[in-house]
Amino acid sequence: MSDEPQQSAAEESHGMFEELGRKIDALPHVQSAERLVRQAQDELRRAQAHYQRVRAEARSQLHTLRDKNVGEVVGDALDYVRRHPGQGVLASIIAGFLLGRIFRR
């Protein structure tokens, strides 16, 4: 028995699968899905880059905060509240609520 008929059948089936794959890839909803996947991948890359930047900035600020004493931290907080009174009030409300929840139990 020769391997030629088996190779020919294998090549023919491979060619049929290739053609079927091209036809599937040409379908509009498959192309649309592929476009959406590429967009999602791009968004994910941008989100990862943004995360890395924010993380590095937070790490830097944490190191700066560790080097300060309590008086400097309180002074910085008061200065921030003077510059942004609305956010300061909101932060104090949230902090008061959280402290109330912690100490109530």
C-alpha cells in the first residue's frame, strides 16, 4: 500500500478546512467581532499603562508620606482643606461616618 492516497486525502481535507476558514473570516459578524476584540485589547493596554502610572505615583507619594512626621501630615491636610474646602468637608463626613461605624461595634 502506498502513502500517496492518504497524503492526497489529507491535503484535500486541509484545503477544504482552509477554504472554510476563509469563508468564516469573511462573514460580517465575524469581522465585527474581530474588530471589537482588537478595540478591547487596545483599551486593556491603555488601562494597564494608566494603572502602572497611577501605581508608580502612589508608591512615590507613599514614600514621601513615610518620610514626614505627624505634624507635617496634619499641616499638609489643613493646607489642602483650605485650598479645596468642598472636598475637605466631604472627606470629613466620610471619615466621621467610617469612624462612627467602627466605634459603634
